[in-house]
Amino acid sequence: VRRGCPPPSRAAVAAELDAGESFQVSLLDGSEGKRIECSMMETAELDGELYASLLPRDTPAILATLDAEQGVLAEVEDPGAIRELLPAARRACGEYGLELLDTAFTLTLSGDVETAIDDAGEDSIAGDLDDDDELDMADDADEDDADAGDVVGAFSRGGGKYFVMALSAPLVLVGRQASLTDFVIPSEEEVDKVGPLLELKMRAASEDDEEEEEEDWPEV
């Protein structure tokens, strides 16, 4: 097991944040040969290794298909199915100026996602469906789904109807440091140990930010 390298100083990270840029690292998936570019949030040491909570730079996304009988969107999780659907999904995203990337851990969207969401809504992707009721059912599913997001592309393949969803909630990943700016995906056991510590640090940082905002708020 390779020992983690010394992390960037807190001052260096703070300087990046003050400049509007957080410290950038890559999270590598050695089993699939993929990587995802991330911003480093909080760090913690455990058993001589450095771990960090990481936020993807691009927007996480999923492929989903509509279950018309149950009225819910079901995520396409099978890696083989995702590979087959990617060419069509990329074309659908390209219509709105987005690039769909096959990155580590999750698909991501590069480009102006908010504008793409607005444009897709104005164009009404319901045109790819048999009737508007199916799209309403998809919208209802979004409200109840923990991975709810916005549709930025729709396409048909093999008699099925599919959507590219830009996830609304932030996706926080955990990485173990392998070099100065490269992290690797740790084991589930490692995540179970270090995850709660990183979460506590993120909560504390969030509370500090809220206090600073309150102090900066002008008196009326």
C-alpha cells in the first residue's frame, strides 16, 4: 500500500478558494482505467493514509428509462447497457451544447448545464414520447427520487425510451491520496471508517461559512 503524500497546505487551498478556484485533483478508478476531475473539500488522515472528500468539477449525470406502468424513472445501472447507450446519449446531449463524459464512478456533463436545461424545457422533450402523460410521470418521479435531476436529453433505442439526467444534488466522493494531485477510489471498509470523519469536517466547514455570512450581512 502506497503511503499518502503530504497534502497541500491549508493556506494554499484557502488562497485557491479566495481566488474562486478550489484545489484540483483527479480521482482514478484503476479497475476501469477511468478518472474524474474533482475539487478537494476536506481531508483526514487514517492509518498513515490521507483521504479527502471530493466534489466533481463537471455535473454528475445518469441515464434513466421510464417505467410507464409504475410511473417512475429507473436508473440504467448495468455497465454493458450504459456502454451501448452512450453514443445515442451523447448525440442527445450534443443537441444542447453538452458533452457527456464517461468518467470514473459516474457519468458527467461538461458545458453550460443550466442553459441546456432551460433550452430542453423550451423545446419540450415530450416530442420524443408517445404522449405527455409519460413525461408527467417522469416529472413526478423526479420529485420523490433521491437522485432527482433535470432532463437534458432524450432518445429512443431498441424500442425503449431513455433520458439523460443532470443530477440536482451534489455528489461527494471519497478518495485516498496516491500522489500530490491523484487520488484513488478506496475500499468500502476504508470509506466506512473515514467517511464519518470527513462528513463531520464538511458540516463544521459549512457552519463556519454560514456564521461568516451572517457576520458580513449589513445591519439595517
